[in-house]
Amino acid sequence: MSQVKDAEALLQEQIQPHAARNMTISVVEGVLDAIAMGMIPLNTVVTYFISDYVNNSFLIGLLPTLQAVCNVLVQISLNNKMKGRSRFRPLCNLGTGLYRCSWLIISILILFFNRMAPVGFVCAFYAIYCYSGLCQGLTMLTYTQMMNKVIPNRVKGRFFGVRGAFNSAAGIIGAQIGGAIIASGGDVKRFGWLFLIAFVLDIISVLFQSLLVEPAIRMGEKEEKSAHSGSNFFKDMSRLMRQDHNLARYVVAMFLITIGLSFFTFQTAHSKEALGLTGAQLGWVTSIMYIFQTAGSLFWGWVSDRKGYHLGMVVGQAGFVLYLVLAFFARSAEATYLMTAIYGLAVSANNLGARNMVFKMCPYEERVVYYGVVNMMLTVASATASMLTGALIDWIGYAPSALACLCVTIPGMLLLARVREQPPQDARLAA
């Protein structure tokens, strides 16, 4: 136990001199990525674009599902390799760089191969998102681990809140650039230019990310390489879920909530087809989302340093409930503005706490395993939710599906309210 405390104290001591540098670099990196993602967000612009080729909610929902499935496969394969690593940055930089190259490949597809048969074009587009999911899996295994090693504990909540606010503000810039390009008219190539500009910004952001200072301190014991070793992700997950009931509640709660939140993926396509949402209005919808995410990030970051992540998470889920109620009653494109504003406030709490809260719920030396379990279950929920929700919308319609998602989200919120933001009493759960 004392060795664990010494390791954590040593980590805090070593990162303190580099705190200002790391926080500045991370904010700059995040801003560049946020501008890029504000131009091509999956839930608005990409679904708006692909709906010209695919007029089926199930197939539209299959796009994020395929990406998430590939993400999961990588995490299952590599999760144990993360145990005992002294640094996460090299692998994170590799995964992030490869992941963001997918925007370059998509831009080439749209700019030079947009006249190919629609079926072939859609298959190629979906295949590229599968590739991005594979690379994203490596990034997700390492990025949050790395960030929780380079930012001091005493300012984590405020830092992630401020960084989230800068990212959301930068997303507004990206959304306005993307909206202007889309609204300018022209052929499908304008979407290709969006992806190309996003690629350039994202590659620059990777260069900034590579400048972060990460101390070479292990989180837990190094995984033994033995032919007889029975340790793997599923055994670790089974062990933790059986022995830490607080973690089990959290995993189930977030799984249900993530399934409910998948409904937002279909808001843009529905608003376009049924409510007459235009390309110009799409830019404003994306901007509203980022504006309210900015305000929410600042507020929830402040709350997190004083009250912990849990309070913001629970209140955020209440916001999701209100969003789904409004989605059930929405009858105009303008209603999308209010729905998106509420969603932006709620999702900022979720983005801040969903993965970071796990680091406060576990012993220091079990961080890699705990994070792997939570991250995997959130990804699996995302992988299944979009596809199932899309099929449900095709079957019973948009408004009834909003009600069904509401019935899933409320139990998740109530279960989340029972989660404790503290590690189990034992310093290390029995292996």
C-alpha cells in the first residue's frame, strides 16, 4: 500500500514542473482537433452527407456501429498490453496519427471517385470508417491514460473543463466553416474539401500532442509473459464486476445511458427528411451544440474539482431525459435548435466524467484494468446502440423510438445516482 502511495506521490511530483507546458500544449492540440471535428462531426455533417446515398436509418446507424466494433476488437486484443506500461504517449501518437489519416482517405474518395457506382462508393466510405475505428481503438486505450498521468490531480477537473470549453468554442469555428462550405452549394466535392482541411488541422494537432511530457512511471505491475498466464481482458472484467459492485453498477448504468444517447445520431437525418432542415440550418445546429458544450464544460469542470464528477454526471443524464422528451414532441426544424442546446449542456457533463470518473473509483495500481473495462463497455454500447436504434426507427418511427430510448435512459440515470465516487476499501482486489 505504501509503495502505491509512493508511486502516485512520485508521479505528482514529477509532473508538477511540466504542468503549465502540458496544459498549454493539450489545449492547443485540442483546439486544432476540435476545429477539424466541428467541420465533419459524425452525428450531423457525416450523417447528413451519407443520407444522400443511403435512405435507411438502420444503414445510417450501421456506420458508427462498424466503427465502434472495430474499435472494440483492437481494445480486446491490446488491453492487456497496456498493463505495466511506463509511458502511453508513443502508442497514443501512433494511433492518433493513423486514425486522422482516415480524413485524408475520405477526401480522396469524395474528390476523385465520387462518380463511382453508389453501392461501391458507400461500401468504400464505410470501409474507411472501419479503418478509422481500428486506429481509434488504440488511441482510446492510451489517450485518457496518458492525460491522467500528465495533468496534476489538484487541477484535473478544472483543466478538463477549460479544455472542453476551448474545444467546444473551436468546434463552433469549425461548424461555421463547414456550414459555410456546405451552404455555398456546388457538387459533392465540397464535402471532400471539408475532410481534407480537417486532415491538415488534425495532423498538426498530433505534432503538438507529441510534445507532452509524460513521466516514465508504471501504473500497476507489468504483465508477465508466460504461456501459462490466464490473464486476459474478459477474466479481468469478470473479476472486477464480481468483486466491486460499485463498478458493476457504474458499468451497467453507463451502458444503458449510452444506448439511450444513440438517438442523437439520427436527429439530423430526421430533421432533414421530415422537418426540412437546410444545409445553412445544419451549420447553426452544429454551432449551437458546441456553444452549449462550451458553457457546460466550464461549469462542470468547476463543479468536478469541488464536488467530484458524479454530481455533474447525474444532472447531465437528467438533461438527456429532457432532450428525449422534446424529441418525442418535435414537429419543426427550429425545435432542433432547442433540443441540440439541451443535448450540448448534458453531453458536456458526460464527456468530462464518463471515463475520467473511473480513476477516482479504483485503486491506483488497478487503473489500467478498471479503465479498460469501463472504456470497453462504453464502446460496446456505442457499437450496438446506433444499429439497434436505427432499426427501431425504421420499424416503429422516430417519435416512438425517442420514447423507447427514454425508457432505457431513466433506469440508467437512477442506477448512476447510486454509484460512489471512491475506490473500494481493499487497496488491490484479489487477482
